[in-house]
Amino acid sequence: MSVQIITIDGPSGSGKGTLAAKLAAHYQFHLLDSGALYRLLGLALQQKQLIDALDTQLQQCIDIATSLNIDFKTTTQGIQVLLNGEDVSQTIRTERVGEFASKVAAIPELRAALLTRQHAFAQAPGLVADGRDMATTIFPQAQAKIYLTASAESRAVRRVKQLQAMGLDVKINDILANIIARDKRDMERTTAPLKPADDAYIIDSSNLSIDEVFALMTTYVDQRLAN
């Protein structure tokens, strides 16, 4: 492959997004937040009252998936996500939209509709791809494959802090239940289930800081990209 690719897969709340952005900045690679694509599609379908009609209105949902007007902009505050020109950066990070995304991801035809769009992100000099099936399905030939995980409890604590920082009133028991349910759905889906690639470097971030995980990642990636 002429384009160097780093994949980071793992369950919701493991820190993939933050660390993928740090890696992309460190190596000056492009960034693909595949979860954002699924969240954006889930939000778009919900806005058109189709999120509960994925089976009965599948072709209409596919048409929307292939024509989504999406834009990612890098700002001093991070990555701004636009859907049809509207800033939905915070909206797509809510638990409700996360559940929409998980429903969308379970439909093979909708996953296929987003496949070409994800492949298009692989441009020189390189790409950091963050998701759930980047190494197993989307970029199986990636030079560096990372699987980032953490206990459901530690992920729930992080998620509560993140949502509270956004001004939302949330309860940890509700968040924990959502995380456990989403893990089950993602791991048991028939198409591209959440699991580490056979040759992935697995990191458990439950008791590690962002900086500690980042150090482990860069040591591994430097070795892989040098080969």
C-alpha cells in the first residue's frame, strides 16, 4: 500500500477518538472518524423519521447514506462536524445518537453504502482510521493495527464526565447500561462484528492515562511503519 494506514478499533468510550486525533497530529496524517459517519447517518435518518423504519424503508435509507453532505473541519477546539452545513459536533456525541449509529451499523446494506466514502479518506501521506471494524473489514492491509479497550465501568465514568462537560445531566447507571447494551449489539452483529484483528496490538486503557496510552501507541506504530 502506498498510503500508510494506522487503524484504531475498540468499544465506545475507550478513548479511540482522542487518541486517533493525537496520532493524526503527531504523524501529520489524515483522520477518519468512522463512528462519526455512522452517527451522522443515524442523525440524518432520525431527522427524516426513518431510524425506526430501517427494514421497511431500506432503499430510501441507502439513498440518504450515499448522498450525505458531510464536512469535517479542524479548529483550535478540535474537529468540527457539519451535516448539511449545520454544526452537529456535540449533537452526534450524545447517547441517543450513539444508539442510532449502532442500529445503522447493524444493517449490512447501510455499511456497504458508507464503505466507499471511508476508503476515500486513505490519501497520502497517511491515514489514522478510528472505528470498530477498521482493521478487520475496511483497511485489513493497514501497517499498524491497534485495538483499544477498557472496562465498561471505566468507560462509563469517562462518558459521564464528557457529557457533564457538555452541560448534560446524566446518571452513571444509565450510561453503564447503554454501554453494555451497545457492546453486546456491536459484538454480536452478523456483519463486521466488533473484535480485534488477529494481528492487532491490544491495549487496555482502564487504568492508564491518555499520555501513557499514547506513548504505547507511538512506540508500536513507529516500529510498524519502519518495517
